[in-house]
Amino acid sequence: MSDDEKIRRAVRRTVGIAALKRIRRIVDADDALEAAKRRWARRLGILFLLAAILALAWMLIR
């Protein structure tokens, strides 16, 4: 194996590792975004439920 081939293999390995790290960062960012969306959906659901309960209570009291 020549030095040139060793260098090419090392470069391919380094580029491959860098690409995998970049993909990992993208996936982690997407997971964080989905978790934030779930938190907001839960908060909005609780808010709408509370608003419905208050509206029902107001109608029953009047």
C-alpha cells in the first residue's frame, strides 16, 4: 500500500466521521424541536381544557 492510498483512506475516514457528527447534530436538533412542540401542545391543551371548564362553569352559574 502506498503512502498516497493511506492518505486517501485517512481523509475518507475523517470526512466520514465529520459527516456522521453533522448528521448527529441535525438529528439532535430535530429531536429537541419535536420535544418543544410536544411541550407547547400539552400547554395549549391544558389551556383550552381550562377555558372550556371555565366557560361551562360560567354558563351553569348564570
